[in-house]
Amino acid sequence: MNDRAPRAVDQLSQLRLDELLGELQVRLDAVRGTRDRVHGLLEAVISVGTELDLSSALRRIVEAATVLVDARYGALGVIGEDGLLSEFVPVGVSDEQWAAIGDLPSGHGLLGELIRHPEPLRLAELSEHRSSYGFPPHHPPMHSFLGVPIRVRDKVFGNLYLTEKRSAEEFDADDEVVLSTLAVAAGVAIDNARLYEEARRRESWLAASAEVTGRLLSGRPRGEVLDLILTRARGNVAADAGFVAVPVEGTRRLRVVLAVGLNAERRHGMLLPDADGFVGAAYSAAEPVTGTDIARDARARDDAECWTGLGPAVAVRLGSGGVVRGVLVLARKSGGAAFTGEETGPLMDFAGQAALAMELAERRSDAEQIAILEERDRIARDLHDLAIQRLFATGMTLQSAQRFVEHPQASERLQRAVDDLDATIRIIRSTIFGLRTHDSEPGGTQSLRSRIAQAVEGAGAALGFPPALRVEGLLDSRVPGPVGDHLVAVLVEALSNAARHARARSVDVHLTVTSERLTLTVADDGVGIGPDPARSGLRNIEERARVVGGTAEVGPRARGGTRLTWTVPLGGGTDGS
């Protein structure tokens, strides 16, 4: 009996020791698990905090969250300006599964519960929540749920959603604490990424503005600069399509003069309303005009063909002060992210700076033109006062010397020299008259010479290079007004044909005016006349020649290309001297 009592005591002591050791092991495992979780949380915070690209940072946050709470599925929803989800970053669901599910969530149902009430939400069975609407077809089954808001500078940026805990039936309080801690670090990381993105965006806009200004002030063609403005703006906001529309003189419409990106060829040359339309609204507004789904926007109903396949759109006017030169429009594909204030604000500033640079370039061009005209006046005075007077005096001397020359051949040569001097004087007088003919005649009427020069200059944007222009004779004094109108129309049509069909590298315009006739020659080094020349508008050119009693001929050049000759008889005119 005495031996049994000590053995019983020993057994009880051993059992108690085993219990204590077991409890100690449990606590050690808990401490080890807590240590591992804290270590994982620190690693996740460091990993998230080092990412500066916003889209990459969002995905890394979701991936870290799923690992920390052992979730099968995770997502981060970004809240847009309309209070719904503007972006959704899922993890755990393949691209094929998302394609089968369809559109990404917009923030209704249970996901919207955190938007309306930005507090942590933990559920053992999400389908039992009053805001749960169920899942769309092909959606994987989900039961346990944990969601926490992400705040950036005291404003809710979005929400973290975790479902299907692998190691337990539901998420616990520790999971909520860990995820809330990660959300705080995520808010800091997102703020840093946004600041970095904003700095890069500002730098990109400044570089674009500097490039546009430099091109304009260096005298580059207007069409080339508009293309640069559109290309840089489209790249800076990641748009899929863009175009520039300018007002059509004498109408209430806008014409698309430049288009790039998705379906650009369909929009080029299209006419748009400038009153009730989407583009017209931007033409008269001092702020960006935006639409989240332009193809269904009521403001685009009159020009629906222009918006096929497009979704979010923004339009800003190209203007400075009270002068509006056009509208810049950018759009993304249907279903794309809407344009934010962070994108449209710099775009409006860029468009304003580009328009101001265009105005400065125009004023500089005007100043250069005035300097050229003043120099022409000086040259004309010098030619008249010096060259013509000397030539005239030399001619008078030779005429008087003829009386003393008895040899017939010598007298004939003197007469030819006098005639040559007279012809030279007439050429110089014609040159003087051309130099002194300014762009506008008294009363504001534009001179024919100026209209011809503007037509040639305007064709440079479509051709990609400036055509060569040579004018001989008294254009403004010898060509009647109606003939001049036909002449300008024929020249514009000929240059347009060269730009559309010839694929030329050079175009020469030669205009000759005598007392008997007017001859316009337009020659290019392109591919020549196609099998159907009528399509190039030649019938119209021939008809204009017939109306004024002239002729029009078109044929190949000896060195390749096409030559158009348009000739009209004249009834005489004054020499203008």
C-alpha cells in the first residue's frame, strides 16, 4: 500500500507536466505563428511601399493581402468620382474565367456596402448578407468574406475584398487586424505612386508644350504642328483615338482636319455640328467637356458615325483669349476607363499653351511679312529710281546715236538694242508692280496674287511639302475678277488632285500673264494619270476653261508625273506703271 501512493503521485505529476508542456507548445506555436504573420506583414508593407507604378502597386497590394490572410481570392476596387468602382484588380481568377463572367463589378450589392459604409466587414457566409445579390453565371463559389477600406489622406480610395479562407471556415479578428494594417500601408504606397505618376505626367506635358512651341516658332507648317499636338496629347492620356476639328467659314459646322488612332480614316474630313453636338460644346466652353460613353451620349446623336467603337471621351478647345482655332478630341475604346480630373486638367492647359504658341507664331509670321513688304518697297524704289532711269537714259542715247550711223547693219543692231532695253524696262516695271502689290487692296479686298500665294501655301499641309510658285506678268491688273475666281478654283483643284492621287515629292506652279493670255501650269513628279482621270476633278477644270473661252490640257511630263496647262485669252490690260 505504501508503494502505491508514491506511484499515484508520480503519475499525477507526470500528467500535469504533460498538460503544461502541451499548453506551452500551443502557446509557442501561437507565438511562432504571430511572429511569422508579423514578419509577413512587414515584408508585405516593404514590398508594397517600394512600388512606384500605380497599376503595379495595386496588384501587389492584392497579392500581399491574399497571402497574409490565406485567402483564395482577392480584389481591390478603386472608387471613381461617381461613387462606383472605376477600376477592379482581381487575383485568383484567371483571365479566361473573367472573360466568361463578363463585365467587371461596378460597386453594387455587397461590394457597394463598403463604399456606402467604409468600415471593415467580416462575414462567415456572404450570401446571407442583406446586400448580397448572388453571383453571375460562371462565377466561382465564395462563402467567407473580409473587406476593409483603403484611405489616402483621409479620403477613401478603394476597398480590399478577400474571400474563401483556405485554412479555416471563416476569417477571424486577427485577419481583420492584419488586413487593416496592410490597408494603412497600402494607402501610403498608393499616395506615393500617385504623386510619382503626377510628377511624370507633369513632366511629359511640359516636354510636349516645349516641343510644340519650338516647332511653331521654327516656322514648321501648321498641319505638322497640329499632328504633333494631337500625337503628344493622345500619348499622355493613353487615348485610343483622337482628332482635331476646325470651324468651317460661313457655316455652323466643324470639319475634322486631322485624325489618328482607331478608325481614323473614317473620321478624316467629317463634318460635325458646332451647336448642340459634343464637339461643339467644347468649342464654346472654357473647360473640358467629358463623356463616359460617347457612343450613347445624347450630345453625339447627330454625328453617331464619328463615335463608333468609342467609350470615354474628352474634348477641349484650342484657343487663347477670344480666338478659338479648333477643338481637340481624345477618346478611349468602349469599356475603357473614364477620363479623370488629373488627366483633363493638364490637357486643357496644354491645349491653351499650344493655342497661345500658335498665336505667337502667327504674329511673328505677320511681322516677318511686314518686314518683307517693306524690303520689297525699298527694292522697288531702287529699281525705279536707279535701274529704270539709267536704262531709259541709255536707250535715249542709243536712239539719238542712230542718226549718226550710216551703216545699215549697225543701225539695225542699235535699234535691236533699243528694243531690248524697252523690253527690259517693261519687265522691271512688271517686277516693281508685283513687289508693291500687298496682300490686300484698298477696301479690304484680297489681291489675286495674294489669293494664289495662299492657295499654294495651304496645299503644303496636305502634300507634306510646300509647292514651288513662279509668277510672271501683271497678274492683278490684267486678269479680270471673274477669270481670277476661276483661276484660284482651278489651282486649288489641281493641287488637291496632286495631294490625293499623285503621291508626288514635288509640285511646280507656274503662272504667266501677257496682254493676250493667262497660262497656268501645274506639274508634279508623281505616279501620273490613273485609268479614270475624271475622278480627279478634271471635268470641273475643263468646264471652267470653257466658260471663259479657254482650254485645259493634261498629260504626262517627259521626266515622269503629270502636267496640267490651263490657258485663258485676255482682252488686254494696263501695265500698272
